[in-house]
Amino acid sequence: MKEIQIVRDTVLNQQYAINDLYRYNLEQNKTYFIVTFGCQMNEHDSEKMMGLLELCGFKKADSEESADVVIFNTCAVRENAELKIYGNIGRIKKIKEKRDVILGLCGCMMQQKHIIEKIKKSYPYVDIIFGTHNYHELPMYINEVLFKKNKIVNLLEDSKAIIEDLPSKRKKGVKAFVNIMQGCNNFCTFCIVPYTRGREKSREYGDIIKEIEELVRSGVKEVTLLGQNVNSYSGGITFAELLEKINEIEGLERIRFMTSHPKDISDEVIDKFGKLEKLCEYLHLPVQSGSNEILKRMNRRYTHEAYLEKINKLKKNVPEMTFSTDIIIGFPGESEADVDKTIELIKEVEYDSAFTFIYSKRVGTPAATFDDDVSDDEKHQRFDRMLNALNDIVIRKNSERVGKVYEVLVEAVDDNTKLATGRSRENHLISFHAQNVSVGDLVDVTIVKAKKFSLEGEMI
Ligand code: SF4
């Protein structure tokens, strides 16, 4: 914690660049469009870049086709997301041939030197490249391109700084993401994140509380605390203590958090479920595999049994608690028996949802050097087998919810159909016909119909 530097008033420090840009953009009616790939962390970084661009006089365009500045905030976690980026860059080239557009690339993919080399060589028309540690400098980069016609490539390998006081343009609504820490120290062998987001660093708890209080004043009812591994939060107090402090914020109704590493979720945090009235009865706890052999090769540092023990403690504290997870199928060295163990765990936990992936090699990770001995056919067959087992449970559990009552936080009401949608504290997606309800209301709803992955209800 001591070596982390908290940087405040960054926007003021960039005033010269911002003033220039602001005048120019207002006069010229300049617009921006940011396309975000990947996780909530990236979504939140994009919200901050949008806040900065609007402070600089830009207006949000309807699409990248009409924008003057297009930014792709990239993801490096899966191969698919990477391939999509190249297609998108190619599309902007066609727009650039017809008119002036500034094209910027940022995010996790841009933290990798081999990717930057590829982009410089194959896509020389990209104007700005920067990574995950310096998105707050975007106004300066745009200034350089607009007024000095320079191209910018600025890759910081890691940063000890936490940048505070940046404006953020969040989607208007009753829910908000709040970043509490960045980076990861875990080095799971399949994961590129520690190399793209750097080592863990936590925001000071006072800054987090202040941000949530401001969000509540603007109408937010539910916050999701974000971090690659929130359980190792160290911004002056422990994560459990942070949850306690946030629970005291008046006007806030619900707290969620993600992501937790199973080895790090402490008894202290587990005990907060069922005790802190704002902490929702839902937890995303990525397991990745149910096989101890594969977990070892993944460097996850817990076993099937230890994971289950934590889940059972949580279920004991809060019987109605629901769980979601991440699962990777086809990791190097995986056998049919390993998949059986994963399916066994799925049945033991009874997840309500899961992000499921077929393993793809990430250059720069230890697992990229492992012998990838599972054929594509095997990967797909195993994936289908796992998914069928998971879906059976999700569908059965949903059907058992008919007749039960849930508190729903209303997130949207369709003006024409009067259909309201929202989530229960247990994270079930529920729709119902609204009678005099508005976005932000908390409404008790009886479930009348179970769909495959959502529920329909009636207001009480
Ligand atoms: S805990 Fe593992 S999977 Fe999660 S971000 Fe860190 S290295 Fe990646």
C-alpha cells in the first residue's frame, strides 16, 4: 500500500490540453464513440474516458460511422475478442478514406508488445495506442494528433499510481460499478491479466466511500465493487471492513462485488453475508475447473474440496444464496475424468449461471508453453457435456421458483408495453407488468412463470 501513489486533480493538471481541445471541439461540433470489449473493468475505464471526452467538449455520436474520434477499448482475455478488434480496425479504415477520423486503441490488448508491433506494421493508420495505465491522458493524445499531426504510441508497463478525481460518464441508471482496486498478483497460468493490468493496487477507502455517496445522491441504489481480486483489497482497511462501511451509507440499497478469488475469500467476508442487510445474497466465485489436477496446472491454489467448503459455509449462513462462476474447458492436459469432476462440482454447488469458455492460448502466459493435447473436437464435445449439465440445473432451479416472492430493483420500464424488468437480490432477472412503478423502485414480485434463463412475475 505504501508504495502506491494516489494522484489527484489530474484533470486540472491537463488543463492546457483540455482548454485547447474544448474550444476547438465546441466550435467544430466534434463527436466521439467508444466501443468496449471485455469485462466490467473495461466498461468502467470507458465510462471514465467518456467523462473526460465530454469535459473536452466532445458529444457522444450515435455510432462509429459518424464519430470524429473512435476508440476501441480492447480485451486480451480470449482469442475471439482479439480477432474482433482486427475486424473493427479494418472497418474504420474505410471510413478514414472518406473523411478525417481519429482512431485510438487502448486497453489490455495494447499492453502486449507483439500486438503493438503487429498494429504498427499492418494497420499504420491507427492514430493513438495506449494501455490500461494511462487512459486519463487521452485528451493530451488527441491534442497531439489534432494540432500537431503526431501519432501516439504510449505503453506503460505498470504504474504504481491510482488516478483519482476523474470525471466519469456512467449510463444513467440505478446501478453503478465502483472500482476499488486494480491489477492482480495471482498469476493463474492461463491468464494474461497480471501482465496487462499490472500488480494489485487499492484505492484509499475514503475515496471509495465518497464516490458511492455521490452516486447515491445522483439516484444510484445498487453498487458493484470491482477488482480482479477484491478479497485482497488493502486501501487502509480490509475488504470486510470496507463492506461494513459501505453498508452504512444512507440511501444505498444493495451491494455486490466481483471478482473474488476462491482461495482469498476470508471467513470474515463470508460472515458478512446474512449480516450486512445491503449485501446481496449472490456471489460470483470463479472455479475454472472441478479437477484438482487441472486446478494445480492452472496455479489456482485451492482444491475442489476447499472451494466446496467455502460454498457450503455461505449456504449455511444464507440458505437462499445463489452462485455464478467461470469455467474453462479444454485446458492443456485435460482428460474426460477432469471434465467429470467439473460436472460433479457444478451439481454440488448448483450454480445459477456461469461464464463458460473453451480454452484458448494467450501468448505470454505460462500455459501457452504447455502441450495443448486436447483436440478441437474433444473440446467442443466436453464443452457441450458440461453445458448440458449446467443448463439442466439452471432450468430446474428456475422452475422451482414459481410461487416464490422476490424483491426486485426496477431497472427499466417499457413505456409502451408497461413491462418492467429488474433483478432480485439473488440476481434473478425478473420481468412483470408494472403498475405505478418507476425505475429505482423496490417492488415485491411473485414468480408466475419460469423461462429458461429468466423469470416472469406479478407485482404484489
Ligand atoms: S486471479 Fe487469476 S484469473 Fe483472476 S485476474 Fe488474477 S491471474 Fe487472472
